[in-house]
Amino acid sequence: MDKTTTSLADDLQDLQLDRPTEGLKSTEELEKLTVDEQLSDIERAVYLLSSGQEVQRISVIHNLPDLLRDTESHDECMRRVVPKVREVLYVAQTEMQLAASSAFLQILQKNLVPIQNYTQTFLQTILNSVDARDPDVASAWLDTLLDVIDLLPKDIIKKEILNIAIAKGQLSQAVHSRLSCCKILGKIATKFEPFVIKKEILPVVQSLCQDVDYEVRGCMCRQLDCVARGLGLEPTKSAILPELVELTNDEEGFVRTAGLETVVSILSLLDEDTCNNTIIPLVCKFCQQAMQNEDSTLPVVAKQLGRLAHGLQAHLTDEQKQWFVDYYRKLCKVGLSSERAKNTKEADSEQTKVTDMPQSEEDDSCLECRKNAAFNFPAMFVFVGPKHFKIDLLGIFSSLCKDPNSQVRKTVASGFHEVTKLLGSQVHILQPDLINLLKDDSIDVLRGILTNIVDILDSFLGSSSSNHTLSEAKMNSLGEVIPAILASDEVVSSCNNWRLQEELMTSLASLTRCCTNEVLYTKVIPVLFNKLKTARALPVRHACARSSLIIIRTLKKLEQREELVNRLVTEFCQGRSCHQRSLFIDICKFVIELYSKTFFKKYFYEVVLELHKDPVPNIRLRLCSLLPPLKRLIKLPTDRNLLQQLDLCVRKLLVAEKDKDVQNAIKLAVEELDKIHVQMESLSRRMLFEQDLVDQKKEDEEKLLIELEEKDQKREEEAAEKKKGEKRNSVTSAAAKKGDNGSKIPGPRKGTKNLAVSGTTSPNTSTSKDLTSFKFIYPPYLQPEDLQNRQGKNSIAKSKSTNSLSQIPRRGSGSKTGSGTSKGAAARSGALQAPGSAGTSSRGSMTGLASSPNNSGRRGSFGNVSNTETSSVKSSKGSNGAVPSTKEKINRKKSK
């Protein structure tokens, strides 16, 4: 046991990586670093500059602006400390020199010293240090001098700096001195009048443009823009342009690229004649040579082509514009041979994802050229215009999106949102390219496209996105984009870039404007809920929770909203993991921010208070921070029960809590709770109307969703009922047509009048057909049982009515009814309808027809049946409606 414990202690001691590897300071070293505490700041600074170590001297120089800021020690510091600093800088090392250059600039920027004093002390040190032997030190002091020139007045610059700069520009000086001269002249050229520049500075500028060293020529060429702005148009045309034309034709590529950049910079100064006669031919020639040689100037041309085209657009003819467009197309394909482009096309046709080309197979200059061309695509779009985009630039844009190198695709993806904004209503033609970029395997490409995906979707949605209403056609047009955005999460999740994951999850909240309710519920919400559980970084989880709540708030169906809210409660508030329960507290904070108070009190208030029983102290600790916001949601007397539950939760935490951190947190929460006044419903509208205005708006939006859902349900019900009615009518009409076609009872001929209305009989009415085989078709709403009940009532009503026709047939009626009825049958029917046979009279009244011969052709209640036909049927049946037997017939004859 002892050996194991010792080895474990040794291992733990070895793991102490924070321990310094060197030994402690010796007593002598500590004494050297020790300073008497009774010394003042000025005395301590002088002492450290004189006999202190390098670290202490650097500390004094860093604190020099603070010493000069103190008014009491200002004069003494200028008299004792500043001379000592200047003296130390002559032999100082690089780090102290860099610290001094920064401190001297701060002194002038903060106006801690008068200009005259600064010129006599600090400026002289700066001018002397520009020629330091160490190039890093000289460069730092030169940058300080250039910044100081911007802050100094013109007379001091002319007196103290101009002559020194001109002297440095002589051919006898070293190269670094001439380079310093170029930068200083470019900086002071805008400070003086044109005649001073023409007299003092211009000769030196022309001499440096013809310098034997190409670095000096290139450096001076980059400063010609400032010199030209100081001179004006006419001196520039006569003195600067010839030098510039010569520099663009220089033998060194470094000088030529500097010349092209200067041409781009001075375009705004030149007039139309100069551009047409000098600049445009110069630019075209330069670009052609760069394309032919494919040297180091070609990437610079690709970088500056957008500015060139935009600056010269007003002076170009249509042919020249087309030349620039064609040249830009060539730049986008530099380094891609025909075979390679063909293979890329075939690969793209086989698979949608773009694979990267190995870096060793491609020239760096060609890659840089295509990358710069992709960067300039928005500028070339402005140059071409939306009308000609599809013809001139759409194909080349698609090829850039499918470029074999991921850096080119990344550049296109970073500027994709700018192209969509410029394209306007024709933006839908870029949808395939957007999908290809979203399906890319490169994290850099996805970062470029997902960072601005919200702006891209806004451009695709158009003006309707401002009103939050979209047509189904626009939503369907984005049907392939939404799955591509969701699928990109697989690639993003595989990397360790949690910030990109957070951006993607945050951007999903914007899908509420371009997705249907069903897509949000079935596709977007599952991705967010899955990410809520699996994401490792807490900011990613917070982004998922916020986006989920935003989407849930826009769902149209109350059932879906309640289901998702219940999932949040069951899976996170009641989850087994303490991390999920801790996340639920953050979710509650987002709900308070995004939803109305009523919504939170209905679904989350009581649930979150249950976390005071959580066995993990950190959950109870986090709950304490949520208690004051919970009290602000309460309004009395409606929420009296919730207030009691809150008080009970606080009491339990105060009494039963054992963890010290939670005890301190609940005490602080109680102090804040005591300061919060509970709102009253009667006074809230008057006193707190402005504070509750936002909450009232949220509540109105939530109520509006419920009202819209109810209206949609009513519309669906009405549509369903209408559909059922139409179906029923179609079935009824089909049955009626079938009954008319299958019935053997003839209907009235065309041109005849309805006898029931006219009161006349038709001479052509025929009753010769045998109706014993006829089966009556009842309407669906009237069954035979109901019909029998109605028959008795109708017969009684008709017998009592004075206007009803007699049910007793007259003698000889059978001879006048038609050709199909015999006299015997008529006599038998009259006997059967005697007053003593009540069942027969009621059955005869069913037809609603009179037994008079004048009414024999009238239409009955349920069919076109004549009186004679019904009477013949009734005469052949008994009192119960059945056909009588032979014995009954004999008995009837005997009774007669």
C-alpha cells in the first residue's frame, strides 16, 4: 500500500504542468528588482531607467503617457524622465524600441504635450530612429512617423519633415532610405498646395519613378495616387500619366501590378477623354498580356477587374463591355483544361456533391486567379445588369459553384447572398447552385453559405416575406432547398466548429416564413429536438431551444403545439439527465421572452416549480435565479394559486435546503422577491400599460392562431357537408333517371299541359297497361311504413273537406276511363268502394285522385297513375290489399 501511494503521489506531482521549470529567483536577483517604496513615481522612473533591468525600463516607457497625464508631475517628467528615455533608446533593444514608438504616438494622440515641445523632443527622436539598422525597428518608427504626420500642422511638416524626406530620396542614399522617402512623400503630398507639390515634391517623385531599383519604382508607383490628388487633373495628365503608363509596361511584374492598382485608384480623378484615349487602351493591353503570359500579374488583374469595369462603365461602348465580360469568363476558367472541365462536368452529372482537387495538382497562381474572379462576381453582375445575367453570367456562376477547388467554392458561397439580392425576381434560377453548395462536403464552403442563409432565403421569398404571408407556389419552389439545409447539419456536426453549428440552428428559425405547417412539424422540429439532446456545446443547445420555441409559436394547429410543449416538459423537465433538467430552466427563460405571460403560466409555471425537489443541487441553484421572473408574471386575483405555490416553493428551499451555495442563492432571491410588487388586474391597464403592451401583443397573436384554426375547421366542415350534399344529390338524380327509364308508366307527352293544373283531360291518355306488375319506387326520405301512417290521415282530412272529391265512383265510369278497363271491373270497383268498406276508401284516397272520369288523367302524389288504373287495381284486391281467392269472389256475388 505504501509503495502504491508513493507512486501515485509521484505521478500527480509529475502532472503539475503549471509549475515553472526554472528555479526560483535568488536573493541577489530579488534585491536588484526591489525598489524603495518611499520613492515618488518620477524618482522611481529615473532610477529604473538608469540602473534597472530591461523589463523595468520597458515598463517605465509603457507608463510614460500616464506620467505626462498627471498635471502635478508633468513638468518634472518632461525635465527628468523624457531626456533619460531618449538617452536609453540609443542603445535599447528591439522590444524597448517598439514600446517607445507606441508611447510617443499615444502622447501626440492624447495631446499630453504642446506641439512645439513635441516637435523639439519626440519628433526628433522619431526622425532619427527611422534610419535604424534593424529593419523591424526602422519599419516601426516609420509607421509612427506616418501616423504623426496626420496629426501635425502643415508648417511644422514643411519645416521639419519635408527637407529630410527629399534628402532621403536622393540616388546616393540607401535603398531603404529611398523607400522611406516614397512613403513620406505620398503622405505629405495631400498636405500642401498644388504649386508647392509641383515645385518641391514632383521632381523627386519623377526621379524615384525612374529609379534603378524595382522596389523603389513599385513603392513610388503606389504613392502616385496621393500625389495626383494633391496636384489636380491637368498636372496629373501632363506629369503623372506618362510615368504611370511607363510603369505599367515595366519589365518587372511587381512594378506592373503596382501600376495597375494605381490606375484603378485614380479613375475617379480622370475625365472622359483621358479614359477613352489613354486608360481604356492601356487596361485592355495590360489584361491581354497578362492572359497570354499567365504570370504573377494575372491574379492582380482578376482582383482589380471588378473595380476597373465599374469605374470605366460610363465610358465603354457595347463592344468593349462585351470584351470585359468575355475576359472575365476566361479568368474564371484559368487553370482548368478542357479535359479537366469535361471530367468535372461528368462527375457533377453523376453526383451532386463536389469533391476537392488535390492541392498539388493545381498551380497557386491559377487558383488565386479563379478565387479573385469569384470574389469579383457581384461587381461584374452590377456591370452586366440583371437583364443580361442569364445569358452572360449564369453559366460561369454555376461553374464557379462547382469548381474543383474548395477555396473557390468558399469564395462564391460567401458572396452568394449579394448575388441573390441583385437578381431580384429572377432569383429562382440560382436554386440548383444553392442546393449544390448546401450539399458540399467542405466545412469552409458550408460556413460561407450558412452564415448568410437567412438573407438568401429572404431574397428567394421576395417582398412577401415582409408580410409573413407566402403563396403555396413559393413554398413549393423551396421544397428542395429546405431538405438541403437540414442535410447540411450532418457535415457541420462532424466538425468541432460549434459556432457554425450555432449559426445553423439559429438560422432554422427563419424557416417559418418559407415552410408549410406540415414541413415544420415533420422535418424541422425533429432535427431541432434531436440536436437539443445530442449537441455538446451549450450555445448550440440554446440556439436549438430558441429556434424550436419560435417554430412552435407559429404552428397553426393547437394539438401540435401542445404535443411539442408536453414533449419539452416530459423529456427535459422530467428527464433523467441533470443536464436536460438544467437546460429546461434555460428553455423557461426563452419562453418568458418569446411567449405571453398567460401561455407560460398555463404550461410551464407549475412544472418548473417542481424542480425545487430536484436531488441535484445545481438544478436547485439555477432555479433560484428564475424565481424573481416568475413573480413578475403573476397578476392578482387570478393568479392567487400560483403565488401561493411560489411562496411554498421558497419556504421549502429556505427551510429544507442543506447546500450552502443554494442557501446563499435563495437568500439573494428572497431579497429580490421582496422588492417586486405583484400586479393587480384592475390597476395593470392604467399603471403598467406600457410595460404590458408587448405581452398583450404576444397574447393577441396566440389567440389569433386559435381563431384561425377554428375558422379553418369550420371551412373544412362546411366543405365536407357541401361535398356530401353534392354526392347525395348526384345519387338521387341518378336514381331518378334510372327510375324514369325503368318505369312502364308513360309520362306526359311534350306539348301537353299538366292536367292537375289545367283541369282538363287528355284525349290521348292510355290506361290499357296492366299495373299489377308495377313496383312503386319510394323516395329515400319516405318509407312504406311512414306512408301507411300518412294514408289514414289524408283520407280523413279529404272526407271532411268540402273541396275534396268524392271517393265513391259513379255508375258507368268504367266505360269512360279508357280502352283497357271493362264494365264488370268498373262495377266491382264501385262495389268495393261502398261506404261500408272503410279500408278500401282509405286505400283509394292514397292516390290523391278523384273517381270522376274528368279527373282520370291527373297526376298522383307519387306517380303518373290515372284514376281508372288505380280503381282497377283496387277492385282486384281485397280489403287487406291482397288478391282475392275464387271462394271470396263467389261469396261476393252471392252477397250482391
